[in-house]
Amino acid sequence: MNLPHIEQSLQSLSRGENLPHVERFELATYLLNQNKPIEDIVLLFKNLPDYDEQLTRHHLQYLTGKMTQIKLEMYSDKLERMERMIDSMMRKYGLK
């Protein structure tokens, strides 16, 4: 999957630029769903101007489902699966 906004977020992080909360959430969720270790993600977020290691770990553990038993997935992943399902159904009924 081509996700230029994820690449852009990673570049911003490497430059030590601040990321909006929603962008941090999306990046963390993406990386966790790619099975990146929490330790690696914590190191990435260390470049943020307002970095707080304890808070970062807390949020990452929440996103993994370790605290809530609910693992979050990226919206775009769900959307892609839904689009494939819709395309398949449209083909089945001769609508595409």
C-alpha cells in the first residue's frame, strides 16, 4: 500500500518537527499494525519537541490493545478492505 502521508510524517519526525495529535495517532497505529516493536516506535517519537517517554509508551500500549483488549487498525486499511469487498460484489452482480 502506498501511504505518502506516513512517509511525510516519518520525514517530519526525523527533522524534529512537531506532529499534530491525529498524525501521531495514525503513524503509531500504522507502525504497530506493521508489527514494529514498541521500543522502535518510542525511539522515533523521541525527536518530537514535547516528547514524554512514559506518556508515549502508555499511548502505544493502549493502541496495541494491551490495556483495553481492543487492537486498533488504521482507517485506511479498513477502507481498502471494504473497497475490495464492494468491487467484488459489483463484479458478481455485473455492475462493474
